[in-house]
Amino acid sequence: MQEILVILAVSAACIFLALQFYTKFVRKDAKCEGCAVGKIQEK
Amino acid sequence: MKIALLGNPNTGKSSVFNLVTGLRQQVGNFPGVTVEKKTGTLQIEGNTYTLIDFPGTYSLYPRSKDEQVVYSVLSDNEAEDYPDLVIVVVDQSNLERNLFLFSQIYDLGLPTLMVLNMTDLAMRNGIAVDVDQLNTFFPSAQIVSTNARVGMGKERLMMAIADMANATLEKRNPIPLCPVDDVSCQEQEAEARYTFIKQIITASLSKVEKEKKASVSKLDRLFVHPVLGYIIFAAILFIVFQFIFAFAAVPMDFIDSGFAEFGNWLSDSLPTGVFSDLICQGIIPGIGGVLVFVPQIALLFFFISILEETGYLSRVVFIMDRLMRPLGLNGKSVVPLMSSVACAIPGVMATRTIADWKERMITILVAPLMSCSARIPVYTLLIALVIPKTTILGIFNVQGLVLFGLYSLGLVSALLVAALIKLIIKSRDKGFLMLELPSFKSPRWGNIGITVWEKVKVFILDAGKVILAISILLWALATYGPSESMRNNIAKAKNESKELNLTKEETNQRIASAKMESSYIGHLGHFIEPVIRPLGYDWKIGISLITSFAAREVFVGSLSTIYAVNETDDVNKRLIDKMRAERRADGTKVYTLAAGASLMVFYVFAMQCMATLAIVKRETNSWKWPLIQIGFMGALAYFGAMITFYTLS
Amino acid sequence: MSAKLSDLKNGNCATVTSIEDSSIRLKLMEMGLMPGREITVLFRAPLGDPIAIDVDGYILSLRLDEASMIQVEEHSFAFA
């Protein structure tokens, strides 16, 4: 019983960290309101 | 219903925001940009409204990154945050300049509410506004007077909001904005607006002429004095850090030992088993490791927001600008660098106020060298471990001085690195300052309390979750290992103990160490040991170094986990006592002065924060800059620590 | 007497006559600094740069090279 809980907790931690990594480093923002302005200014 | 809150900087916009929303606030980001978005809710007569706080600007046309969000949201009625109603906070003591932004927003055609703020200051300056007269120039707008700093006008403001929300206003035709890159169109607009505003001022403003309106306040004479100005700034910083160290120690000790006792009690009460072990040895120390430096974060933000609220911080920008420029920085870099003392993430985001690309880039690159609060637990633990608790000259706490020294080391290296980068990066155009120095005000404790509360909350929720997940993972890695090597090592330890005729307790100690050493994390620590041996570290420190690449504060949590797992006796000793007792195989202490100092230096320099890297990547929009950052900070850390170790041992 | 804003001494009063065409002109105008505006130089940072001026009741700080783009007509009187 305790082993199952440990496996659940550890996998939850792994999934959470992987998700964090994905959202912070990989995912592209779907909407980017500042981008258009930024592009014009960088010209 | 969405309500946007806009206004010039230093008009008391955040006081107005706090006045109507109280503690019902949330901090997030505007979609796609990392500009901080504060939203709050207010309820009037059963209706709920969402108030969105926009960055303070002088015009709708942006001049720096954080101001772009105002233009992009208000110029696009499809935008997610496009408001149904706009509240513009107007500083009554400076009506002419404030009306510029107000008239721009009014012309967008949205229902607009003007909050005439700072009535007290205006009155003191002999300025009186004829509100009815003013209203004739903006017939569809409502005008409310408040003095948000002292909480005056809340009822009036709430009633006006409800009024405007319920009224069906006749649709005004918006006057189109100039394109964001058409400066001559914007200049023409500006001239036309000021001609219009002149008429308004003549009609609705009466000013009691004093002998001479402009004078330099006594405080300014002091704060920008050629010698005293810098001495005062240095003294303020020094006092702040001494206070943080002295005041935070008590609650930190309390939290630290509280969690140790709690873990102890829990391990007695829970049924034995691996999940109980996970709770007592992984989760509880993990949470404790996060909460333990809440007092310091709270104190640091408490002091920073006092400096900001009083208006002193902008004087610091003013006196530092000329000194920062040869280093490729801007006077405004002082604020990001100071914020980085709390956390590099808001620091990097605060660089958005720096309009010049090169000055901004350099500030971003060196900001993480400032010692952030995540390093505080590492510093405090190591200082308490290897630095004696004595005083010099009767008043200066040596531990406090070492802490001050570590912060100074971070600052000096940040400045030197900046000067170096300035020579490398090619600039596109000249930077500018153009900063308003707001009048001095006494701090409003309510506003400061809300700021501190918000920062602590974000820290506990954001950093805390990651740290907790990492400590669970760490516990698993420290508990399990390749089964064969685990079995062999335990058998070996048992045999050795039998041959040496050890007591039962000593045997258990040996077995526990053997387990730890043959766990996954033990293998990992041993794997990198050759690399870190020149710095004076053993494999256990190596483990903590690896894990703290996710976030520095994990260092302490990892050590807690490692030493807790390693424990055989029942007494849950405090981490520092365990570390003090830690011996190498040859019987010498692990945490000598040299090794401790070397670790401190390593933590001053190393770029060990995933969250900061992520922000730098987003802010610079490329992988190049965060990679450069890891590279040069890593090299500084490794060689700095090595030199320290050899000098002291 | 015509001068650059950057050449004024502390306490001097002047009226802005023109601002050099540059990227900062619009920003100065938006902050209320435009031809016709009366300004007073209040104080300087310890190394003489930047300077702080009074613009219609608020204090604006400018770097010397920004101030040198602003032409002013100096008033004959000054206050200490």
C-alpha cells in the first residue's frame, strides 16, 4: 500500500517538473500582444 | 466586466488600486509578454468587476517595453484585456501633463472615469481645480476626487464605477491613434493636444501664485549631495542588510526547529513504511526549506518598497546614473539590480523600463550576479557553520560582515562584468534617462503590506511547488539505487563491522552510509566528485550542487534530505549540527573554513536558477543570452571557488 | 539670452525655444517639455550629470547630452 503511494507521489513530482520545464522553455505563447509593437520598434 | 486602470507614473495609481480592491488581488502576466499584470476584483451592489492595473505611462505611445502593453491592448478591441471601462488616475497637482494621457484615452471612445487624485498635495501647492468646468471639456467622462493615500474618496469612486457600468452611454466615435512607428504624426498630435489642454487649464485651474514655485527641498539637498548622497545610500544598504540578518534570525530558527520537531513527532506517530519515510524525510524537510526564508524575503521587500514609496529610490537612480554609464548601464539599472537582491526574476523584468537596448541587455546579463534571496539560506547556513559568532569593535557582528561581503562580491563582479560586456556588445543607439523625481512622501504601510504579502505569496506558490517536487524526487533517488550494488555495499558494511567488532549503533551508521552511497544519487555524486574535489567538496555536497541547478535554495533542502536519510539515531538533530559533525573518511571535518568559504563563493557566482534562465530567454527572445550567462557565471564560480579554497586551506 | 539647457546653472530660469529633432523630442513633449514651457534648473547629480529641472511643478531629470538638445531663452532673474 505504502509503495503505491510512494510511486504515485514520485510520478506526480516528475510530471509536475516536466510540465514546468515545458511551459517555461518549450511552449510557444499562442497569443502575443506585445509582439507586433516590438517588431515595429526593432526595425 | 473589465475595467482598466491607467495613469502617469507617481500619481498614486497603486494606492487607488489598493483602495478599491483591498486584498482581493492577483498577480499574473499579460498574455504573450512578461509585463506584470495585477488584477483585482471589487463588488458593488452584488455586481463583480475586474480591475486591471496597467503600467504607468505618460502617453499611449510606448517608449519602453513595459509600456507597449498599454498601446497594444487599447489599440486592439479584440485583445483579451480590452476593457469595457477605463479609469484614469490624474495627479491634480500636475494637471497639464496628466491631461495629456487622459485626453488620449478619452478620445478612444471608451467610457472613461477620471480620478482626480492627490487633492492634499494640490491644495498645499495652492492649486484648485474647477471640476464642473473641467467636465465641460470631456462631456462623456465622469470625474471623482480622491486622496487615495489616506483612503479618502473610496465611496465616491465605487459609486461612480457602478454608475458608469450601469449607464448606457451614447457611443462616441473614437479618434484613431497614430501608427506606433509614425513619430511625426505623434508629434503633431502632441502639439494639438497641448493647445487644447492650455484652454482647459486656463478655464478650470486656479493657482495661488506663491513667491516662487520651484525650490529644492531639504531632503533633495541631502540625498544628491556630492559626498553625503553616496554615504547615505551606502549606509541605507548596510543598515537594511544588518537588519535583515538580525531580525529574520529569530523566526527562521523557530521555523527550522519547528519543522525538525514536527518531522520527528510525525515519524513516531505514523505507521512504519516507505510512504511515511517519504513524508518525514522528503516532504516535511522540503516544505520547511521553503518556508524558512520567508522572513528574509518579506523583510527585504519591506525595505525596498519603503524606499520606493517614499520616492528615495528615484534619487538613487539620479545619483547613480553617471557612475553606471561607463559600465554600460543606466541609472535605472539600479532598480533591477536592487530587485535582484530579492530575486533575479522581477529584476530581469524590471529592466523593461530601460529604453536603450544595449543598457538593458547588459543589465539583464549581470542581474543574476546580485545575491538573490534564494542564496540567503545557503549563505546563512554556511556562515553559521564556519564563521565564528563574534563581534569586531564591539558592534559589528562578524557573521553580518561576511554576509555583507558576499553581497558586495556579487555587486562588484556584476559591475566589472558589465564593463567587460560593454566593450563586446555593439550598440545601436544612444540611451536616455528622462526620469521623473516624485515628491517625497511618507510611506503608506497598507501599500507596503500588500506588496510584501504578494511577493511572499508568489514565492511560496511558484518556487515552493518546484522545490517540493524536487525534494520528493531527491528522496526517491537517495532511497533507491541499483539493487546489486546496494546489496553488495550493505553486505560489505556488515562484514566490516563484524570484523572490527563495532557496536550495534556504529554498525547501523555504516549500513546507512553504505545505502546512501549506493543509491542513485550517491552514484551521481561520486560521478562528479573528481570535478569538484579541487573546490574542497565531497560527493554529498556534489549532490546538492547538482540539485540546486534547478534553484539555489534547493541546496539546503537537499542537504536536509541527504543527512536525514543518513540518520540512524532517533533524535532529529538540526541540520547544522549534523553538518558540523560530518567527517571525511580520514576523520577530518568536511565543512572547514576553506570549504565553507569556497562554497559561498561558488554560490555568489553560479547561475543556478531555471526560472531566471527561462525569463532571460523570454526577455531576450533567444537562447544565446541565457547560454552565455550560464557559461560566464559558471566559469566565475568554478575558478573563484577554487582560488578561495586554496588560499584558505 | 539664448543658450542650451545643459549650460544653465542651478537656480536659473529659462523658457524652452526649440528641441532638436531627435528620437527623444516626442518623449519630452509627452512629459510636458515643449517650446514655450518655463523651466528652472534645480540641482545636479554629484558628478554634474544628470541635471534635475522643474517642469510645471514636477521634477524631471535629464542627462546632459539630452539637455544639450534643448535650446532655451534664459531669463534675466534667477533665484537661489
